[in-house]
Amino acid sequence: MFRLTVSMFVLCLLSACGRAAAPALRAAPAAPAPIALSAAGEEQGADIAVTRIAHASVLLEMGGKRILTDPWFSETNAYRHGEPLGIALENLPKLDLVIASHDHYDHFDIETFAAYSDKAVPMVVAPEMAEKARTAGFTNVQELKPWQSVQVGDLTVTACPGAHSVEEVTYMLQSHGSTVYFGGDSRLIPEMDELPKRFPSVQLALLPVNGLHAMGKQVVMNADEAAQLAGKLHAEVAVPIHYRFQGNWFTDTFILRYEGSPERFTEAAKTAAPSTQVRVLAPGERLVMTRGAAAQASGSAQ
């Protein structure tokens, strides 16, 4: 534990050195074909959309709301996305909600995100994070502990168990009969066995897969564990996240090790989550999940 604490302290120091805007795509890539979800939900047509930005930052659209996860829009010498941002900070649409899983620079880059103009945007964060957001100027911030919920319009946000090198929560988002799980960069832990009992129908799971180790201790679930979680959740669709991160020569040689990839997740899910459709998204790709006849019509038009 001492070695892990020292390594995370070093990484925190490095995260503050030489911060600069992260490079972003100039144009969005072509959208992949939509996915047909089960007809069990309340609505037809486009029900959920997800655009992968980079790392654990995604833009979700559900129930008429736009939700940003784990904002990280800058880089340092020791914290690099490993790919261009799918959406630059200045090109974000008007957001209805921001959620953050834990207080690490690459998941809660609040100093950079302070440039976002709508300081009244609702923000839901893990414990001990609200003060930092308020200091950055955001006025509508709420902390949640596991199994606590908050209502944002007709969107229900529930914090769920997570585990990392600092306190972390994961999230379930529910709206109009659809449920999305966001796994932040948590390890796979026994407390997650409760998730399918409380949320028996999950349409989309966003799962970290890089199996990050810091000073030999695993702090993020790997691809095989993420596939197991997709299976436990009975997720209709799973999109891997958190797998292109790069440090610098020093951190990647002496502090960090990575044990997971989207390719490995795709392969592992064939056995661990055979009913789950896996989609690996490039930065900026927007995947639409539609229901019933609307989805079939969209698919046949491709």
C-alpha cells in the first residue's frame, strides 16, 4: 500500500506539470450502423446514442439529455490520451449533466473544464469532489455515495460501487425505460454482484478494459474482467473505454503496467457475455441504439 500511495503521489505531481490542450479531431468519422435494442422499452426510434471522446470521456444522449462522463480535455507529459479527442472542449454541445467517477486528473480535469460556459450545468460527483467543482465556478454540484440517487429532470442517476486507488463510484443512468452503466476506471469488485439485482435490464455498458497496474497493484479492471461484468449485467451493448492512455518513458517503465485492450475485451465477451453486442468506437464515432421497427428500418437502409 505504501508503494502504491507513493506512486499515485508522483503521478499527481506529474499531472500538474506542463498542462496543455489535448489535440482533437478536425472532423468526426462516419457513424457506424445503428444497433437494434430489444423492444421492451417504452419508446421507438433513437433511444440511446454514445460518442466516444477519449479515455473515459464519452458523450451520452438518452431521454433527450446530453451527459458527459469523466471530463478530461488537456494533457501533460505524463498523462496522454494516446489518441486525439473525438470532441474538443470548445465543440461540446449544451450539456444537461456531467458525471465524474473519482478525483484523478484524467477523470476530473476540472481546471480545464472550467472553460465550459454553463456553470449551472448539473454535476454529480463522488464524495469529497464537490468543493473542487464549486471552486472552479460550477454552482449545481451534488455528491453521491454508492446506492444514492438523484433526479435530473426525467433522468435518474444512481451512484454504484467502485474501487480504485482513491474513492470511486460508478453510475447507472435511467431514462424512459433505458439504462446505461458507466464503469469509470474501477476494478471488478464483489459489490458489483448487486448491480443486476437492482438493475435487471441494462441496454448499454461502458466498461474500462486496460487493467492498469500502479507499482504492481491492479487499480482498473482488465478486459477479461470487464467481459465478466458485461455478462453479469446482461448488457445488450457494451462499449470498451479507458484503453489508449499513455504515460511517459519513466511512468510506463517504472510505475505503470497495462493488461487489457478492446480487442481482448471483444474476444473475451464472446464467452463471458455471449448475448452482448460489443462495439469498439474510434474517437468521435457516434453509435445510435434504436428500438424495434425503427432500428430494423435503419439497419436495412445501410
